[in-house]
Amino acid sequence: MTAAYRSHRRVANDRGTRAMEWRMVELRERAAALGRFGVYVAQVVWRLVTPPWEIRDAMRHLHLLLVRCALPVTAVVFPAGMVLALQGLQIFVLFGAQRMLSSLISVSTFRELSPVLASVLVAAQGGSSFAAELGAMRIKEELDATSVMAVDALRVHVVPRVLAVMVATPMLNLVGSFAGVMGGWLVAVVFKGENDGIFWANLWELTEPLDLGGGMFKTTVFGFLIGMISTYQGYYATGGAAGVGRAVNDTVVIAVTSFIVVNYFLTSALYGVLG
């Protein structure tokens, strides 16, 4: 009985030791990946601020992003503005403050609704395509061939994509902001019969330039995060087609999670301190 108990304890201890070792290995791998991402970001940022720049490639990627994402952003933010107006009107009616509805729509849309939803769609549409393109280039050894030819792969293939998404995301945020306000107007004025003149007259009553400017600044930061994460996932993709698929999936999940977390701190800094 004692020998069996000792043997059981020995096996349990061995399993616990192996599990601890695996956890330590996984922790070291995560730390190494985080460090490699930090080095990657520093390398790309240096190339972003120093010439030469591949302006033509950046414009091509910018055009593709705007074409691919403009309609999805409109299709998502417009009904979100409608819902915001529908719910807000029910509350304002209780206090006889229906005239303030347009201010609620504009502030909410400019500060949070449009920046976050537009960035989510850019990550899902643009970021995933960047990860897939660079991942395919990595699997086909095109990036290695570029380096062999003494061409800076980061400057040629990565920087134009990061620059494009940093410019495209604020532009799409403007599209989303307009769509959200128009969705709110449709519900308030057309569907619910509120006065059109009062709606537009009070649209800017509580809205400040910081509301729209803050949304533009936040989407620039979100675009930077999307660009960095998507290109990093594609640039270091491994494992063939399955690896490219993982890179695309990880891009969307990590990018959306990252900028939603960052959004809290930016909102606190912009509207909690400056607002």
C-alpha cells in the first residue's frame, strides 16, 4: 500500500513538473514574440518617417481600402445611428427634451460609434487582406527573394500598407459619421415625425470640434495598430496555407481586441481630461 502510494505520488509530481515546464516554455515564447513585435514596430516606424517612400504603392493600397470598406462602413453605421435615435427618443420623450436628440446622436457617433465600427470593418476587410497578401508572399518566398536582391522588404511591402490604413481609417470614419447622423435623422424626422429644423439646429448644440477631431485622432491610432498587427502576422506567417489562414484570423482578433482596449484610454485622455 505504501509503495503504491509513493509510486502514485512520484507520477503525479512528474506530471506537475512537466506541466510547469510547458507553461514556462509557453511564457518564454510569448515574451519572445512580444519582443519581436516591438522590434518590428520600431523598424517599420523608422521607415515610416524616413525617405524614400513608396507613394505610388501607398496610394494603390489606400484606393483599394476605401473601395472595399466604404460600403460596409456605411451599411453598419447607418442602421446603428437609426437604433441610437430610436432608443434615445424614447428616453427624451419622458422629459420633453426631444430637441436634444440630434446632439446625442452627433456626440455618440463622432466620439465612439463611428470610430469603433469603422475600425472594426477596416480590420476585418483591409487588415485581413494585408495579412493574407504578405503571408502568401512569405510562403512563396517572395519576401526572401526581395531581401536577396538587396531590396528592403519592410520599406517596399510593409510601409505602404501601414501608411494606407492609417490614412484610410480616419477617412472612413468621416463616411461613418455622416452615415450615422443621417440614420438618426431618418428615424427622428421621417419615421417619428420630429421637426426637421429643430433636429439640424440642435445638432451642434452640445457637439464640439474635439468630438469630431478626437474621433479622427483615435481612428488614426487604430489604423496604425491595424496596420502593424496585420502586416506583422502576414510577414512572419509560417506553415503553408494553414499558417496564412491562422495569420488572417489572428489579425482580426488581435487588432480588434487591441484597439478596443486602447479606445478606453484614448477616450479617457481626450474627453476626460481635455473634454
